Amino acid sequence: MSEPHPIELRERVVKAYEGGEGAYHVIAAMFSLGEATVKRWVWRFRERGSVVPTPKGGGTPSAIGASE
């Protein structure tokens, strides 16, 4: 899985949307992002007051060293 987008980019995107610079699809095109990504970041900002990504989680634990 790739690394999360930089916080600075997330903040600029949310600021553009909240500032009325366009709808989700317009903002997404401005920053070369997917529309759903913009929606998630705006939602996260409105719900949490921050655009910081949640820590990565899940995945399959390695079997190496598990039999200690």
C-alpha cells in the first residue's frame, strides 16, 4: 500500500472546498485527485477537525518469529 498524501496537500484541498472554489469534482480535478478522496478529506475535517490520516492497520501477521 502506498504512503498517505502529505498533510499540506490535504489541508489545501479542504481549504479550497470550504472556501467555495468549486464542487467536489472541480476540486478533485484542480489537484489531480479522485472525487471520493476529496469527499473523504472534507468529511474527516468536519468530523474530527483535522485531515491527519489514521494509522495503517490490518494485514496478515508474519508467521516468521510467531512460534516463540
